[in-house]
Amino acid sequence: MIVLETDWSLMTPEISLAALALLVFTIDFMTGIHGKKPFIGRLAVLSLLVTAVLVILLNPGGGSIGDLFLVDPFARLFKLIILIGVAMVIMISMYYLDRNPEVYQGEYYSIMMFAALGAMLMVSSADLITLFIGLEILSISSYVLAGFKKHHRHSTEAALKYVILGGTASAFILYGMSFLYGLTGSTSLVEIGQAMPVLFQQYPALVGMSFLFMLVGFGFKISIVPFHMWAPDVYQGSPTPVTAFLTVVSKLAGFAIVIRIFTLAFGFEGIHGEWSFILAVMAAITMITGNFIALTQNNVKRLMAYSGIAQAGYLLVPFAVVLGDFSSTVIVFYSVAYLMMTLGAFAVITLVTEDSGMTDISSFAGLYYRSPYMAIAMTVFLVSLGGLPLTAGFIGKVNIFILAAAGDMLWLAIIMILTSVVSFYYYFGFIKQMFMTEPRPNDKELFVPGGLLTVVTVSLAVVLLLGIAPNLLLDIFNQYNWMPSFN
Amino acid sequence: MMANMLIWLVFLPLIGAILLFTIPKENVNVIRSLATIVSGMALILTVIIWGGFDRGVSGIQNGTTLPWFDLGFLQINFEIGIDGLSMPLLLLTTLVTTLSIFASFSIEKRVKEFYIWTLILLSGMLGVFVALDMFLFFLFFELTLVPMFFLIGIWGGKMRSYASFKFLLYTGIGSGIMFMTFLAIFTKGAEAMNFQGTSFSMIRLAEIFANPANPEVLSEGVKAALFLGLLVAFAIKLPVFPFHTWLPNAHVEAPTAVSMILAGILLKMGGYGLIRAGFGILPDQAAKFATLIAILGLINIIYGALLALVQTDLKALVAYSSISHMGIVLLGIASFTHSGMQGAVFQLVSHGFISALLFFMVGAMYERTKTRTISEMGGLSKSVPILAGFMLAAAMASIGLPGLSGFVSELLAFIGIFGASADLIPAAMTIGIIAGIGIILTAAYLLWAMQRTTFGPIKEKFMNLPDARPMEYVPMVGLLALSLILGVYPHILSDVINTTVIDIVSRIGG
């Protein structure tokens, strides 16, 4: 039996994170329900960072547990992105929870850690069942997190919408998976992938159905158009750090798994040609819709939701163009950039919106006078999201352009470039508020707590560094064989 | 040695900007001096590079190629270098920026940020003129957007917000189209070489397009589309009718020093890009579209002049005159003759000095009279004779008075268009004659404006205006002197650009 012979040490990071999450959970029980518990937040950050170190140090050669659990560069990189992302989200949350004492604090942190655990399982899984378990751990934790301000109507509404629609999406995914199982008798993605060329010849309709159902379900999870409708409402109602979590960690983990499934199960040459065009069209619609609707938004969180939808479109482009190491390099690079610039922006957004008590874009008025460092950092993040030079976002985006052009999808690159120009308008709308508008009369100088300062500084440093010296990361990425089980 | 100097030149202003960042914003004088010193150092560096420039070489000099990053399937290089085309524009950039920094000493609002943005802008502009890799060119091109957005948006006039967004979106779309075309050039270049050894290098791509291994990929239609893409992209920056509408807003709203940079340098990036990428990589298509370019140039000249004629705002008048003068550049390059091309480069440089001077004079007048409306001024030569004198001189230079640089460039461009081969531009003579009428219009609107502002009865409220301050003499005398030097001794410039221009023209065998 392989289960007993396998090398369980491959799962050490996940196991330790699970243990640490339970520890946090227990400590929370023992310290009473109410009250502020910043120490639990610190413990959670520490746990996540320890796990990240474990991911880096252990199993550099990779390996797999049967066909269930893969440790390859692709999984390890996404795990790092998830862990660092969640650690940063928790640092933002510590400020947020300090301002909102009615939220049960201990639970919040442990659920956040379970969400990270689910995401980690997901990106490592090579089997439909492991994958679904990971996905559901992440999703259910996210539903709970969205409704954490349970005495607020918007937060409850967000959670309810999210759980109903998210559940439906999960059902779609399961239904799509059931076709694959029915055709092959296996839940292993590798085996499904091996059987696929023959199956596709025999049952093109069934394979197509399975693909489409999964596309709908996963499309919801990563909020690509036309499955994006939930995002603005949920993002607006959720507590701001949870919004950051959903925009960054949930979405990137979702992307990782979409890439994993579609590469391993639907990755062979003949069928990629069939669906790459569908994906390309969806990427195009996503970029156009996200960017144009963002133009009309005045609420910061809704605006970031649409901006996130547009960014999901950008991330979809390399995947639609070509499968393999080149596109993985481009996707992972942009994911790192996206993580840093979006979380940096959310740190500033949390600070500003919590201080002013409103989420209108005018709460940013005159931020430059109130906290020059935050305004400058926010400008860098926005410029990076818009894709202008000397930032990681610029390099990441241009890499996607080049890949699309080299992969004979110049039209997609063109749509991406034009919609990026559209995005200047709303990103620079923020900048205008910060630098060219006077602060409101009773706004005082902003005090920036240490946690937020750390998040902003780290993101700022990474965004600028990768904008100037992208080779630091790309040189490492180029050596990787991202998914040894593919090809 | 020289190659390293180019790298230093590009990054020096950025380093200066970072240094400025560390200085407390109360130390206004330190900040101003540091900004002046940094741009002065950049100026000295360009003068040294100018001195070491080998006039006999037509290709790239002082080139450096450093590996930057690798995408796995494509290596992106940091490839820079200069030739006779970029050398004068480099010098123009540092000269005009340094002088505009002198002109901006009157700015009291948020001084530190102003100079940080100006220095970042300087880095971007210098980068555009030395970049030989399309990726790098695009990077620097985009790098100028953000500082300009801030410079117009914070220090501009009443409509600054509108103007800055309009600038951002128009030029953003321009650079977007530019990069799309670059991508298409890159992929077509790769196909033409059967995917063996392609790159983003403009020099390499020019070779590939001249001698493709697989010529069928580069059909006439493909090449025409590529050229039109570049034409539109750079037409927005230059600007060419009908893509010019951002320019009057941006110019009118921008503070004086920024208008000087905008008109003096930023527009030149459009002309430069068209010659560097369009004529460099696709010379045969440039020749094919010569008539179109000439007609666009003609429209620019006439349309810009007609609109300038009806402006009531002095600064808007100068802005439209810029559009008109950029038409001469198009006319010159379209002619595909030695003198026409030389005239175009001459015009880029000369207009850089003259328009900067004009904008400075308008700014100086506005500071005193608090109005830019032509009809409200009058008799200023009596109250501020020195300023009025310089403004008149600037107008004369702009009209093309012999002895000043405008004359030389217009003369060369017109010799070019009249001498253009009939195969390239069938109606060259007619175009030249109509364009000549445009030049007469230039004289009309400028002289009329001068007559209404500086002469005539003096208004009561303008009686006791202070005349030029010592600091104002620096940009005024400097820019006028530069125009005069080019006008009297054009050899100093033609010497540098000659070999490169001959090389460009010879590519279509003309």
C-alpha cells in the first residue's frame, strides 16, 4: 500500500501549519472570548512565517505522495506566495481588529490560518479529491471570514451571498469532476491526463462538458467575467483585511489550481488548441469589463474589486496563450508582483478607511499632507497596478504582453494594453485625491501603526526592487521545471 | 569610458531625485541649488559626450549592451548608444531642462516635490534618446508620463486636473499603440528569421527587416500596418492633427517651466521616435507613406497657424504655434532628401529652444500682468522693455528671421520638400507652396500678437511693473543665444547630424 510507504515528510509544512492553527485556536479558548488579543495575531504571523521557512528549506528536490500530493516548484512557489500573503493580511488585520473590538479575535486568526492551510493543500494536490478538500477548506473559511462583522448588515449580506453562490460554484466543479471520474475511473489528475488524448477522440462532448462545468466553477472562484458578479458586493461588505485576503490569496490560490488542473488533465496539444481560444476570449472580456466598470466606482473597496477582476484577466492571458514553463514563469512573476502591490495598497486602504470611517474614495483626500510616506507608497502601488515603469507591475505586465505576442495572440496583448491605459484613469483618480486635493478640515496627521508600516515597507521594497532588477526572481524561475508531472 | 558616461547621464538625475528626497522640505534654497547642480552636471556630461562624438561615424557610437533579464525564451538587454540623431537631442534636453529649472525658481509651492518630479522626468527623457532596445525605449517613454501628470496636476492652472488626465490618457494610449507595434515588429522579425536569433534591439531589427531570411513573412501589407502603427503612436506625442487636442490643454495649464520642457523636449520624443523606429526599421514604408506624412505636415502647419491666429490667450497661441512648427518636421522628413532630413532634425532642436523661450516669456508676462488674454495686455514695451524685447526676439526667431535658428531649419526643410523626388511625393511642389503660405500665417499671428501685447497705448494698471529679475536673464539670454548661435553658425549642429542623416536618406537610395 503506497500510503504507508510514502514519504510523509513532504507534507511537513502543512502538518505543522495545521498544528499551529489548532494551537492558536486552543490559546484563544483559554483566554476568554472577548477582548483584544494582539498576541494571538503575532503568534499567527510567526506560525505562517515558520511554515514559509519550512516550505523553503524542506524537500528542495520535490517529490510526491502517490498521485495525491505533489511537491514541485510550482506548488512550493505558490505556497510561499500564500503564506507570505496571509501573514501580511494578518498584520493588516491586527490594526483592523484593534479598531473593531466587537469582532471575535482569536477565531479570526485561526480561521485565517485554516484558510491558508486549505490553499496550500490545493496548490499541491494532484488528485481531484485532495483538491476539492483543499478548495472547500479555503472556501468555507472565506465564507466565515466575510461575515465576521456579524452585527453589520453589509458583512452578513456579503457572507450570505458568498456562501450561496460559492456553494453553487463548488457544485459545478464537482459535477464537472464527476464526468472525468466516470470516463477514466480515476481521480488522479496525472492518470486523467494520460487517458485524455484517447478520451477526447471518443467522447469530445463529455470531455467538453466536464471542462466547461469546471471552467464555470473555477471562473467564479477567481472572479473572471461573466462569473464575477458576486465579487463587488462581497468585497464591499467584508471587513477590509478579508477583502484583501479574497482579492489576493483566494484568487491566486484559485489561479494556481486552475493552472494545475487544466495543465495536467486538459494540457495535451490537441485539446489546448480547443479551449485556449475560449480562455483568451474570457480573459479579454474580463479585462474590458473589469477596467471599464472600475471607472464608475466611488467606493474604494468596490473599485479594488473591479481592479482585481481586471487583474485576473491579465493573469489569465499567459495561461490562455501557451502552457508550460514559459507561461508559468510569467504567471508566477506577475503573481508575486500582484501580491505585493495589492496587499500594499490594501494596507493603506485599511488605514485610511478605518481612520475616516467611510469607504468613499474621497477619504483619500490630501493623504499626502497627512502621511507623506503612505501617500507615496500608495502611489507606487497604484502606478504598479496600472503597469507603469520602475515597478514590478510594469515588468510583469510587459512580460505578459511579450508572451502573448510571441504566442501568436497579438490581439489579446492589444486588448490588454488598451485596457491598461483605461485603468490609468481610476488608479490616477486615487493619486489625484492624495496629492491634488486638500485634506478635509478636521483630518489630522495619520498615525501609522507598526504592523501596517511593515507591510507597506516590505511591499514597497519588493515592488520597486522587482521593477528595477526583475532578474533577481526571473533567473531563479528560469531554472525551474515548474511541473515535472506535465510533459 | 564614453559608454559608461551615457549610463551615468541617464541615472544621474534619478540619483539626484533620490538625494532631494532626503532633504527636509523647508530648505528651499538647498533644494533649488541641488536640482540646478544635478541638471548642470547632466549638462556638463552631455557637453563632454558632444565633444567626444565622432562626426565621421554614421552608426551607433558609445554603445553598451548589458543583459538585464531573461524570460526564458527571450533575453531583454539594456542596450543604449547614440548617433547623430540622438546626440543633438540629448544636448537639447539637458540645456532646456537646466534653463527651465532656472525659470522655475519663482515656484514657491511644494518646491521639493517639484524638483523631484523634474529630475525623474529628465531621466526619462534622456533615457528615450539613448535607448536602442524597444523595451527600454518604451520604459523610458512611459516613465515621462507620471512626472508630467504630477507637474501639470499640482502646479498647473485652474483646469489642471482636466489637463493632466487628458495628457495622461492621450499619451498613455500613444505609448500603448507604440508598444503594440513594437510587439508586432518583434514577432514579425522573429518569424522573418525563422525564429533564429531575434531580439528587441532596434538596430538588430533594422538589419532583420533589411535582409530577412524569410521575406514572405514581411509582406507589403504587414510592413505598411507596422509603419502606420508607429506613425499613429508618435503622431500623438508630436502631435499631429487630428491627435493634437491634448496639447493646448496641457500647455496652457502647465506652469511655465513645465511648458518649456513639454514644448522644448517632450514633443521631440515623437519626432525622434518616428525617425528612429519608423525610418530606422521600415525605411521603405516610410518612403511609401512619404506623401501622407507630407500632407499631415502640411495640415499641421496650416491648421496650427489658423488656430493660433484666432486665439485670445497668449499661451494657447504659442501652443498652437508648436503644432504648426512640428508640421515642418514632418515636411522635412517626408522629403527624403539630405537637406530635408537635416532641416527636420534642425527644427527639432531649434524649436526646442525657441518654444521654450516663448513659453518662458509668456510666463514672465503673466506673472506680472496676471493675465494671458491678449486683448487685456498692451503697451508692455513701455513698462517692461527688456522682457518685451526678448519676447519680440523670440517671436522673430519663431517666424524664422534670418540669423536665428528657425530660419535655418525652415529653409532646409523647404529646400528638402521642393527637391523631393516626384516618385515619392507627386505633388511636392504644390505642398511646398501651400506650406509656404503657412509660414506667412506664422508671421501674421505672431506679429499681430506682439503688436497687441507689447505696443500700443499702455494700460494704466501695467504702468509700474517690475522688469526682468537677474535670475530671469539666465533662461532668456541662454535660449536666445542658443538660437542665435544655430542661426549664425549652423555648422556646429549640422556637423554632428550630417553623417547619420546621409545614412538614413541613403537607405531608400534617395
